Amino acid sequence: MSPTSSPEPSADYDPPRSTCPLCGGGPLRRRLRDFRGHGIDGCTACGVEFMNPQYSDDSLRRFYAGYTCGLHHEGDTSHRRNPEVRRLGKRRTLELIASHAPGRRILMVGCGDGLELQEALATGWQPEGYDVDPKATAAIAERLGVPVHCGEFHDLLARTGGYDAIFLDQVIEHPKDPGRYLDTCHALLRPGGVLFLGMPNLGSISNRLKTFADRLRLRSRPARHYNTRHHLTFFRPSVLSKLLRERYGMAVLCVRSSMKPQRSQVAALFHRLGTVFDSSFLVIARRHRLG
Ligand SMILES: [Zn+2]
């Protein structure tokens, strides 16, 4: 497919969206088209960017059948996928959340291979998990002895709630209804509970330079950094913080680069300087204490 052509209409895609999947508003502006032919639109109301048209439900179901974080990245020997780097990153993140959460009951959404549930158990939390694969979630629940929910995420509202913390690390960029995900997460928190979101950073210097080059058509595989094979919505720290404040009345407690150990002291120094130097960022926000 040429970078300038659209994907052929097929069962793999929904009709194009005319409203934003995060805030429901608009109008939308075409930002660029990636090397797969996927359009990337920006919402002029909230500033988020997203793939448009989006994958159909069937297509996503097929893609996520059997998808787990650990298995999916098997064979990936990069620093960020190193098991010890992942484990330390999760542990430091949980310590940071603990410094803000009113209690220790935590729901870990997109719990993948169970690493974050394991780290939560080891550091004094009462964790519960959620993921999409029935076999993987049943196996993790049995191995760790903690509840791991499955099925439609939004149905959790009828079954559970009142969490001190909700944890989504590299999750919110995957579903095509991120606004509804945030609605559900907010409703599942007890008043004063905290929401943790970690995700790729479209606003990093590296990603800004790549986007700039792609808009000038300087690269042979444009917008590869959007990674539309896996990711549907693309966030900057300022966009997410503003949405959490204005839509939910949440207090944004922390916006920073990710807690993963860096590969060198120089990388760690830049990492501490701000979110623009990291390909991922995190936000912690508190639900209003009066509910
Ligand atoms: Zn929007």
C-alpha cells in the first residue's frame, strides 16, 4: 500500500469517525497518514490524536486473542523489555502510587503476564487484575491467588468498584473507546482514590522531530512511531492532564517521565529533566474526595 492511499474499505475497519473518541467533540483535522495508509486525525477540542478510521471490533478481537504483554514481546531483547528493568519499573511505579493512594486496594487493568500483580502483592497491595484473554486471566488468578476479571471492561461497574487505586500502564492507547475507559475507571474509584496512567508520549522531542519530518515527507515509512498496529490513540501529557481536570474534576498530582531504570547515567539525567526527553510518560490523578 502506498503511504498516500487509504486502507481499502473492509470488515477490518469501522466507517471513519466524525467525532473524537476521547472527548466526543471536534471538529477533527487530518494530521498525517502513516506508511500503512492509516489516517491520523487530531481533535481540535481536546488536542488528542487518533487513528481514523479505526479497526472493527472483529478485527481487534482477532488481534487480541491470546495477546499478553510477556508473550507478545517474546524474543524482544531491548533494554525496556528486559525482565529486571520491567520489574524494577513496576515496583518504583507502585511505590509512587502508594505515596498518593488512600488505601491498598488496587485494580490493575491490562495485567498481561501478571508481573505487575506479582509486584503489587510483594509490596503490600491487595491487587485485582483485568484483561481480555479468558485463559490467560484464569491462569494468572490461579497462579497468584488474586481475583483477575475478564469480559467486557465496562461491565465491571456492575460487579465491583470502590478501589483506592486503578493502574493502567501502556493500556489506554489500545482501546478504540479511551473516553469510555476513563469514564469507567473514574467511576470504579472511591472518592479520594487515584488513577495511574502510563503511555507512549507523542510530545517527546524524538516523536515531535519524527512527526515534523513526516509532515515534510522526509522519511520512507512515515508515522511509524505512531505504531498503528497496536495503538489507536496518541497522547501528550498536557492533553491528558487537561482532560482529567476538566472532564472529571480530578486533581492531577503527578506528571512525569516513566519510572523505568534508564540504560545510562546520561539517559537518567535527561529523563529527570522532563517528559519531553522520554518516549513514555505517566500521570497520577485523584478523584474528588466528595465523590
Ligand atoms: Zn477530543
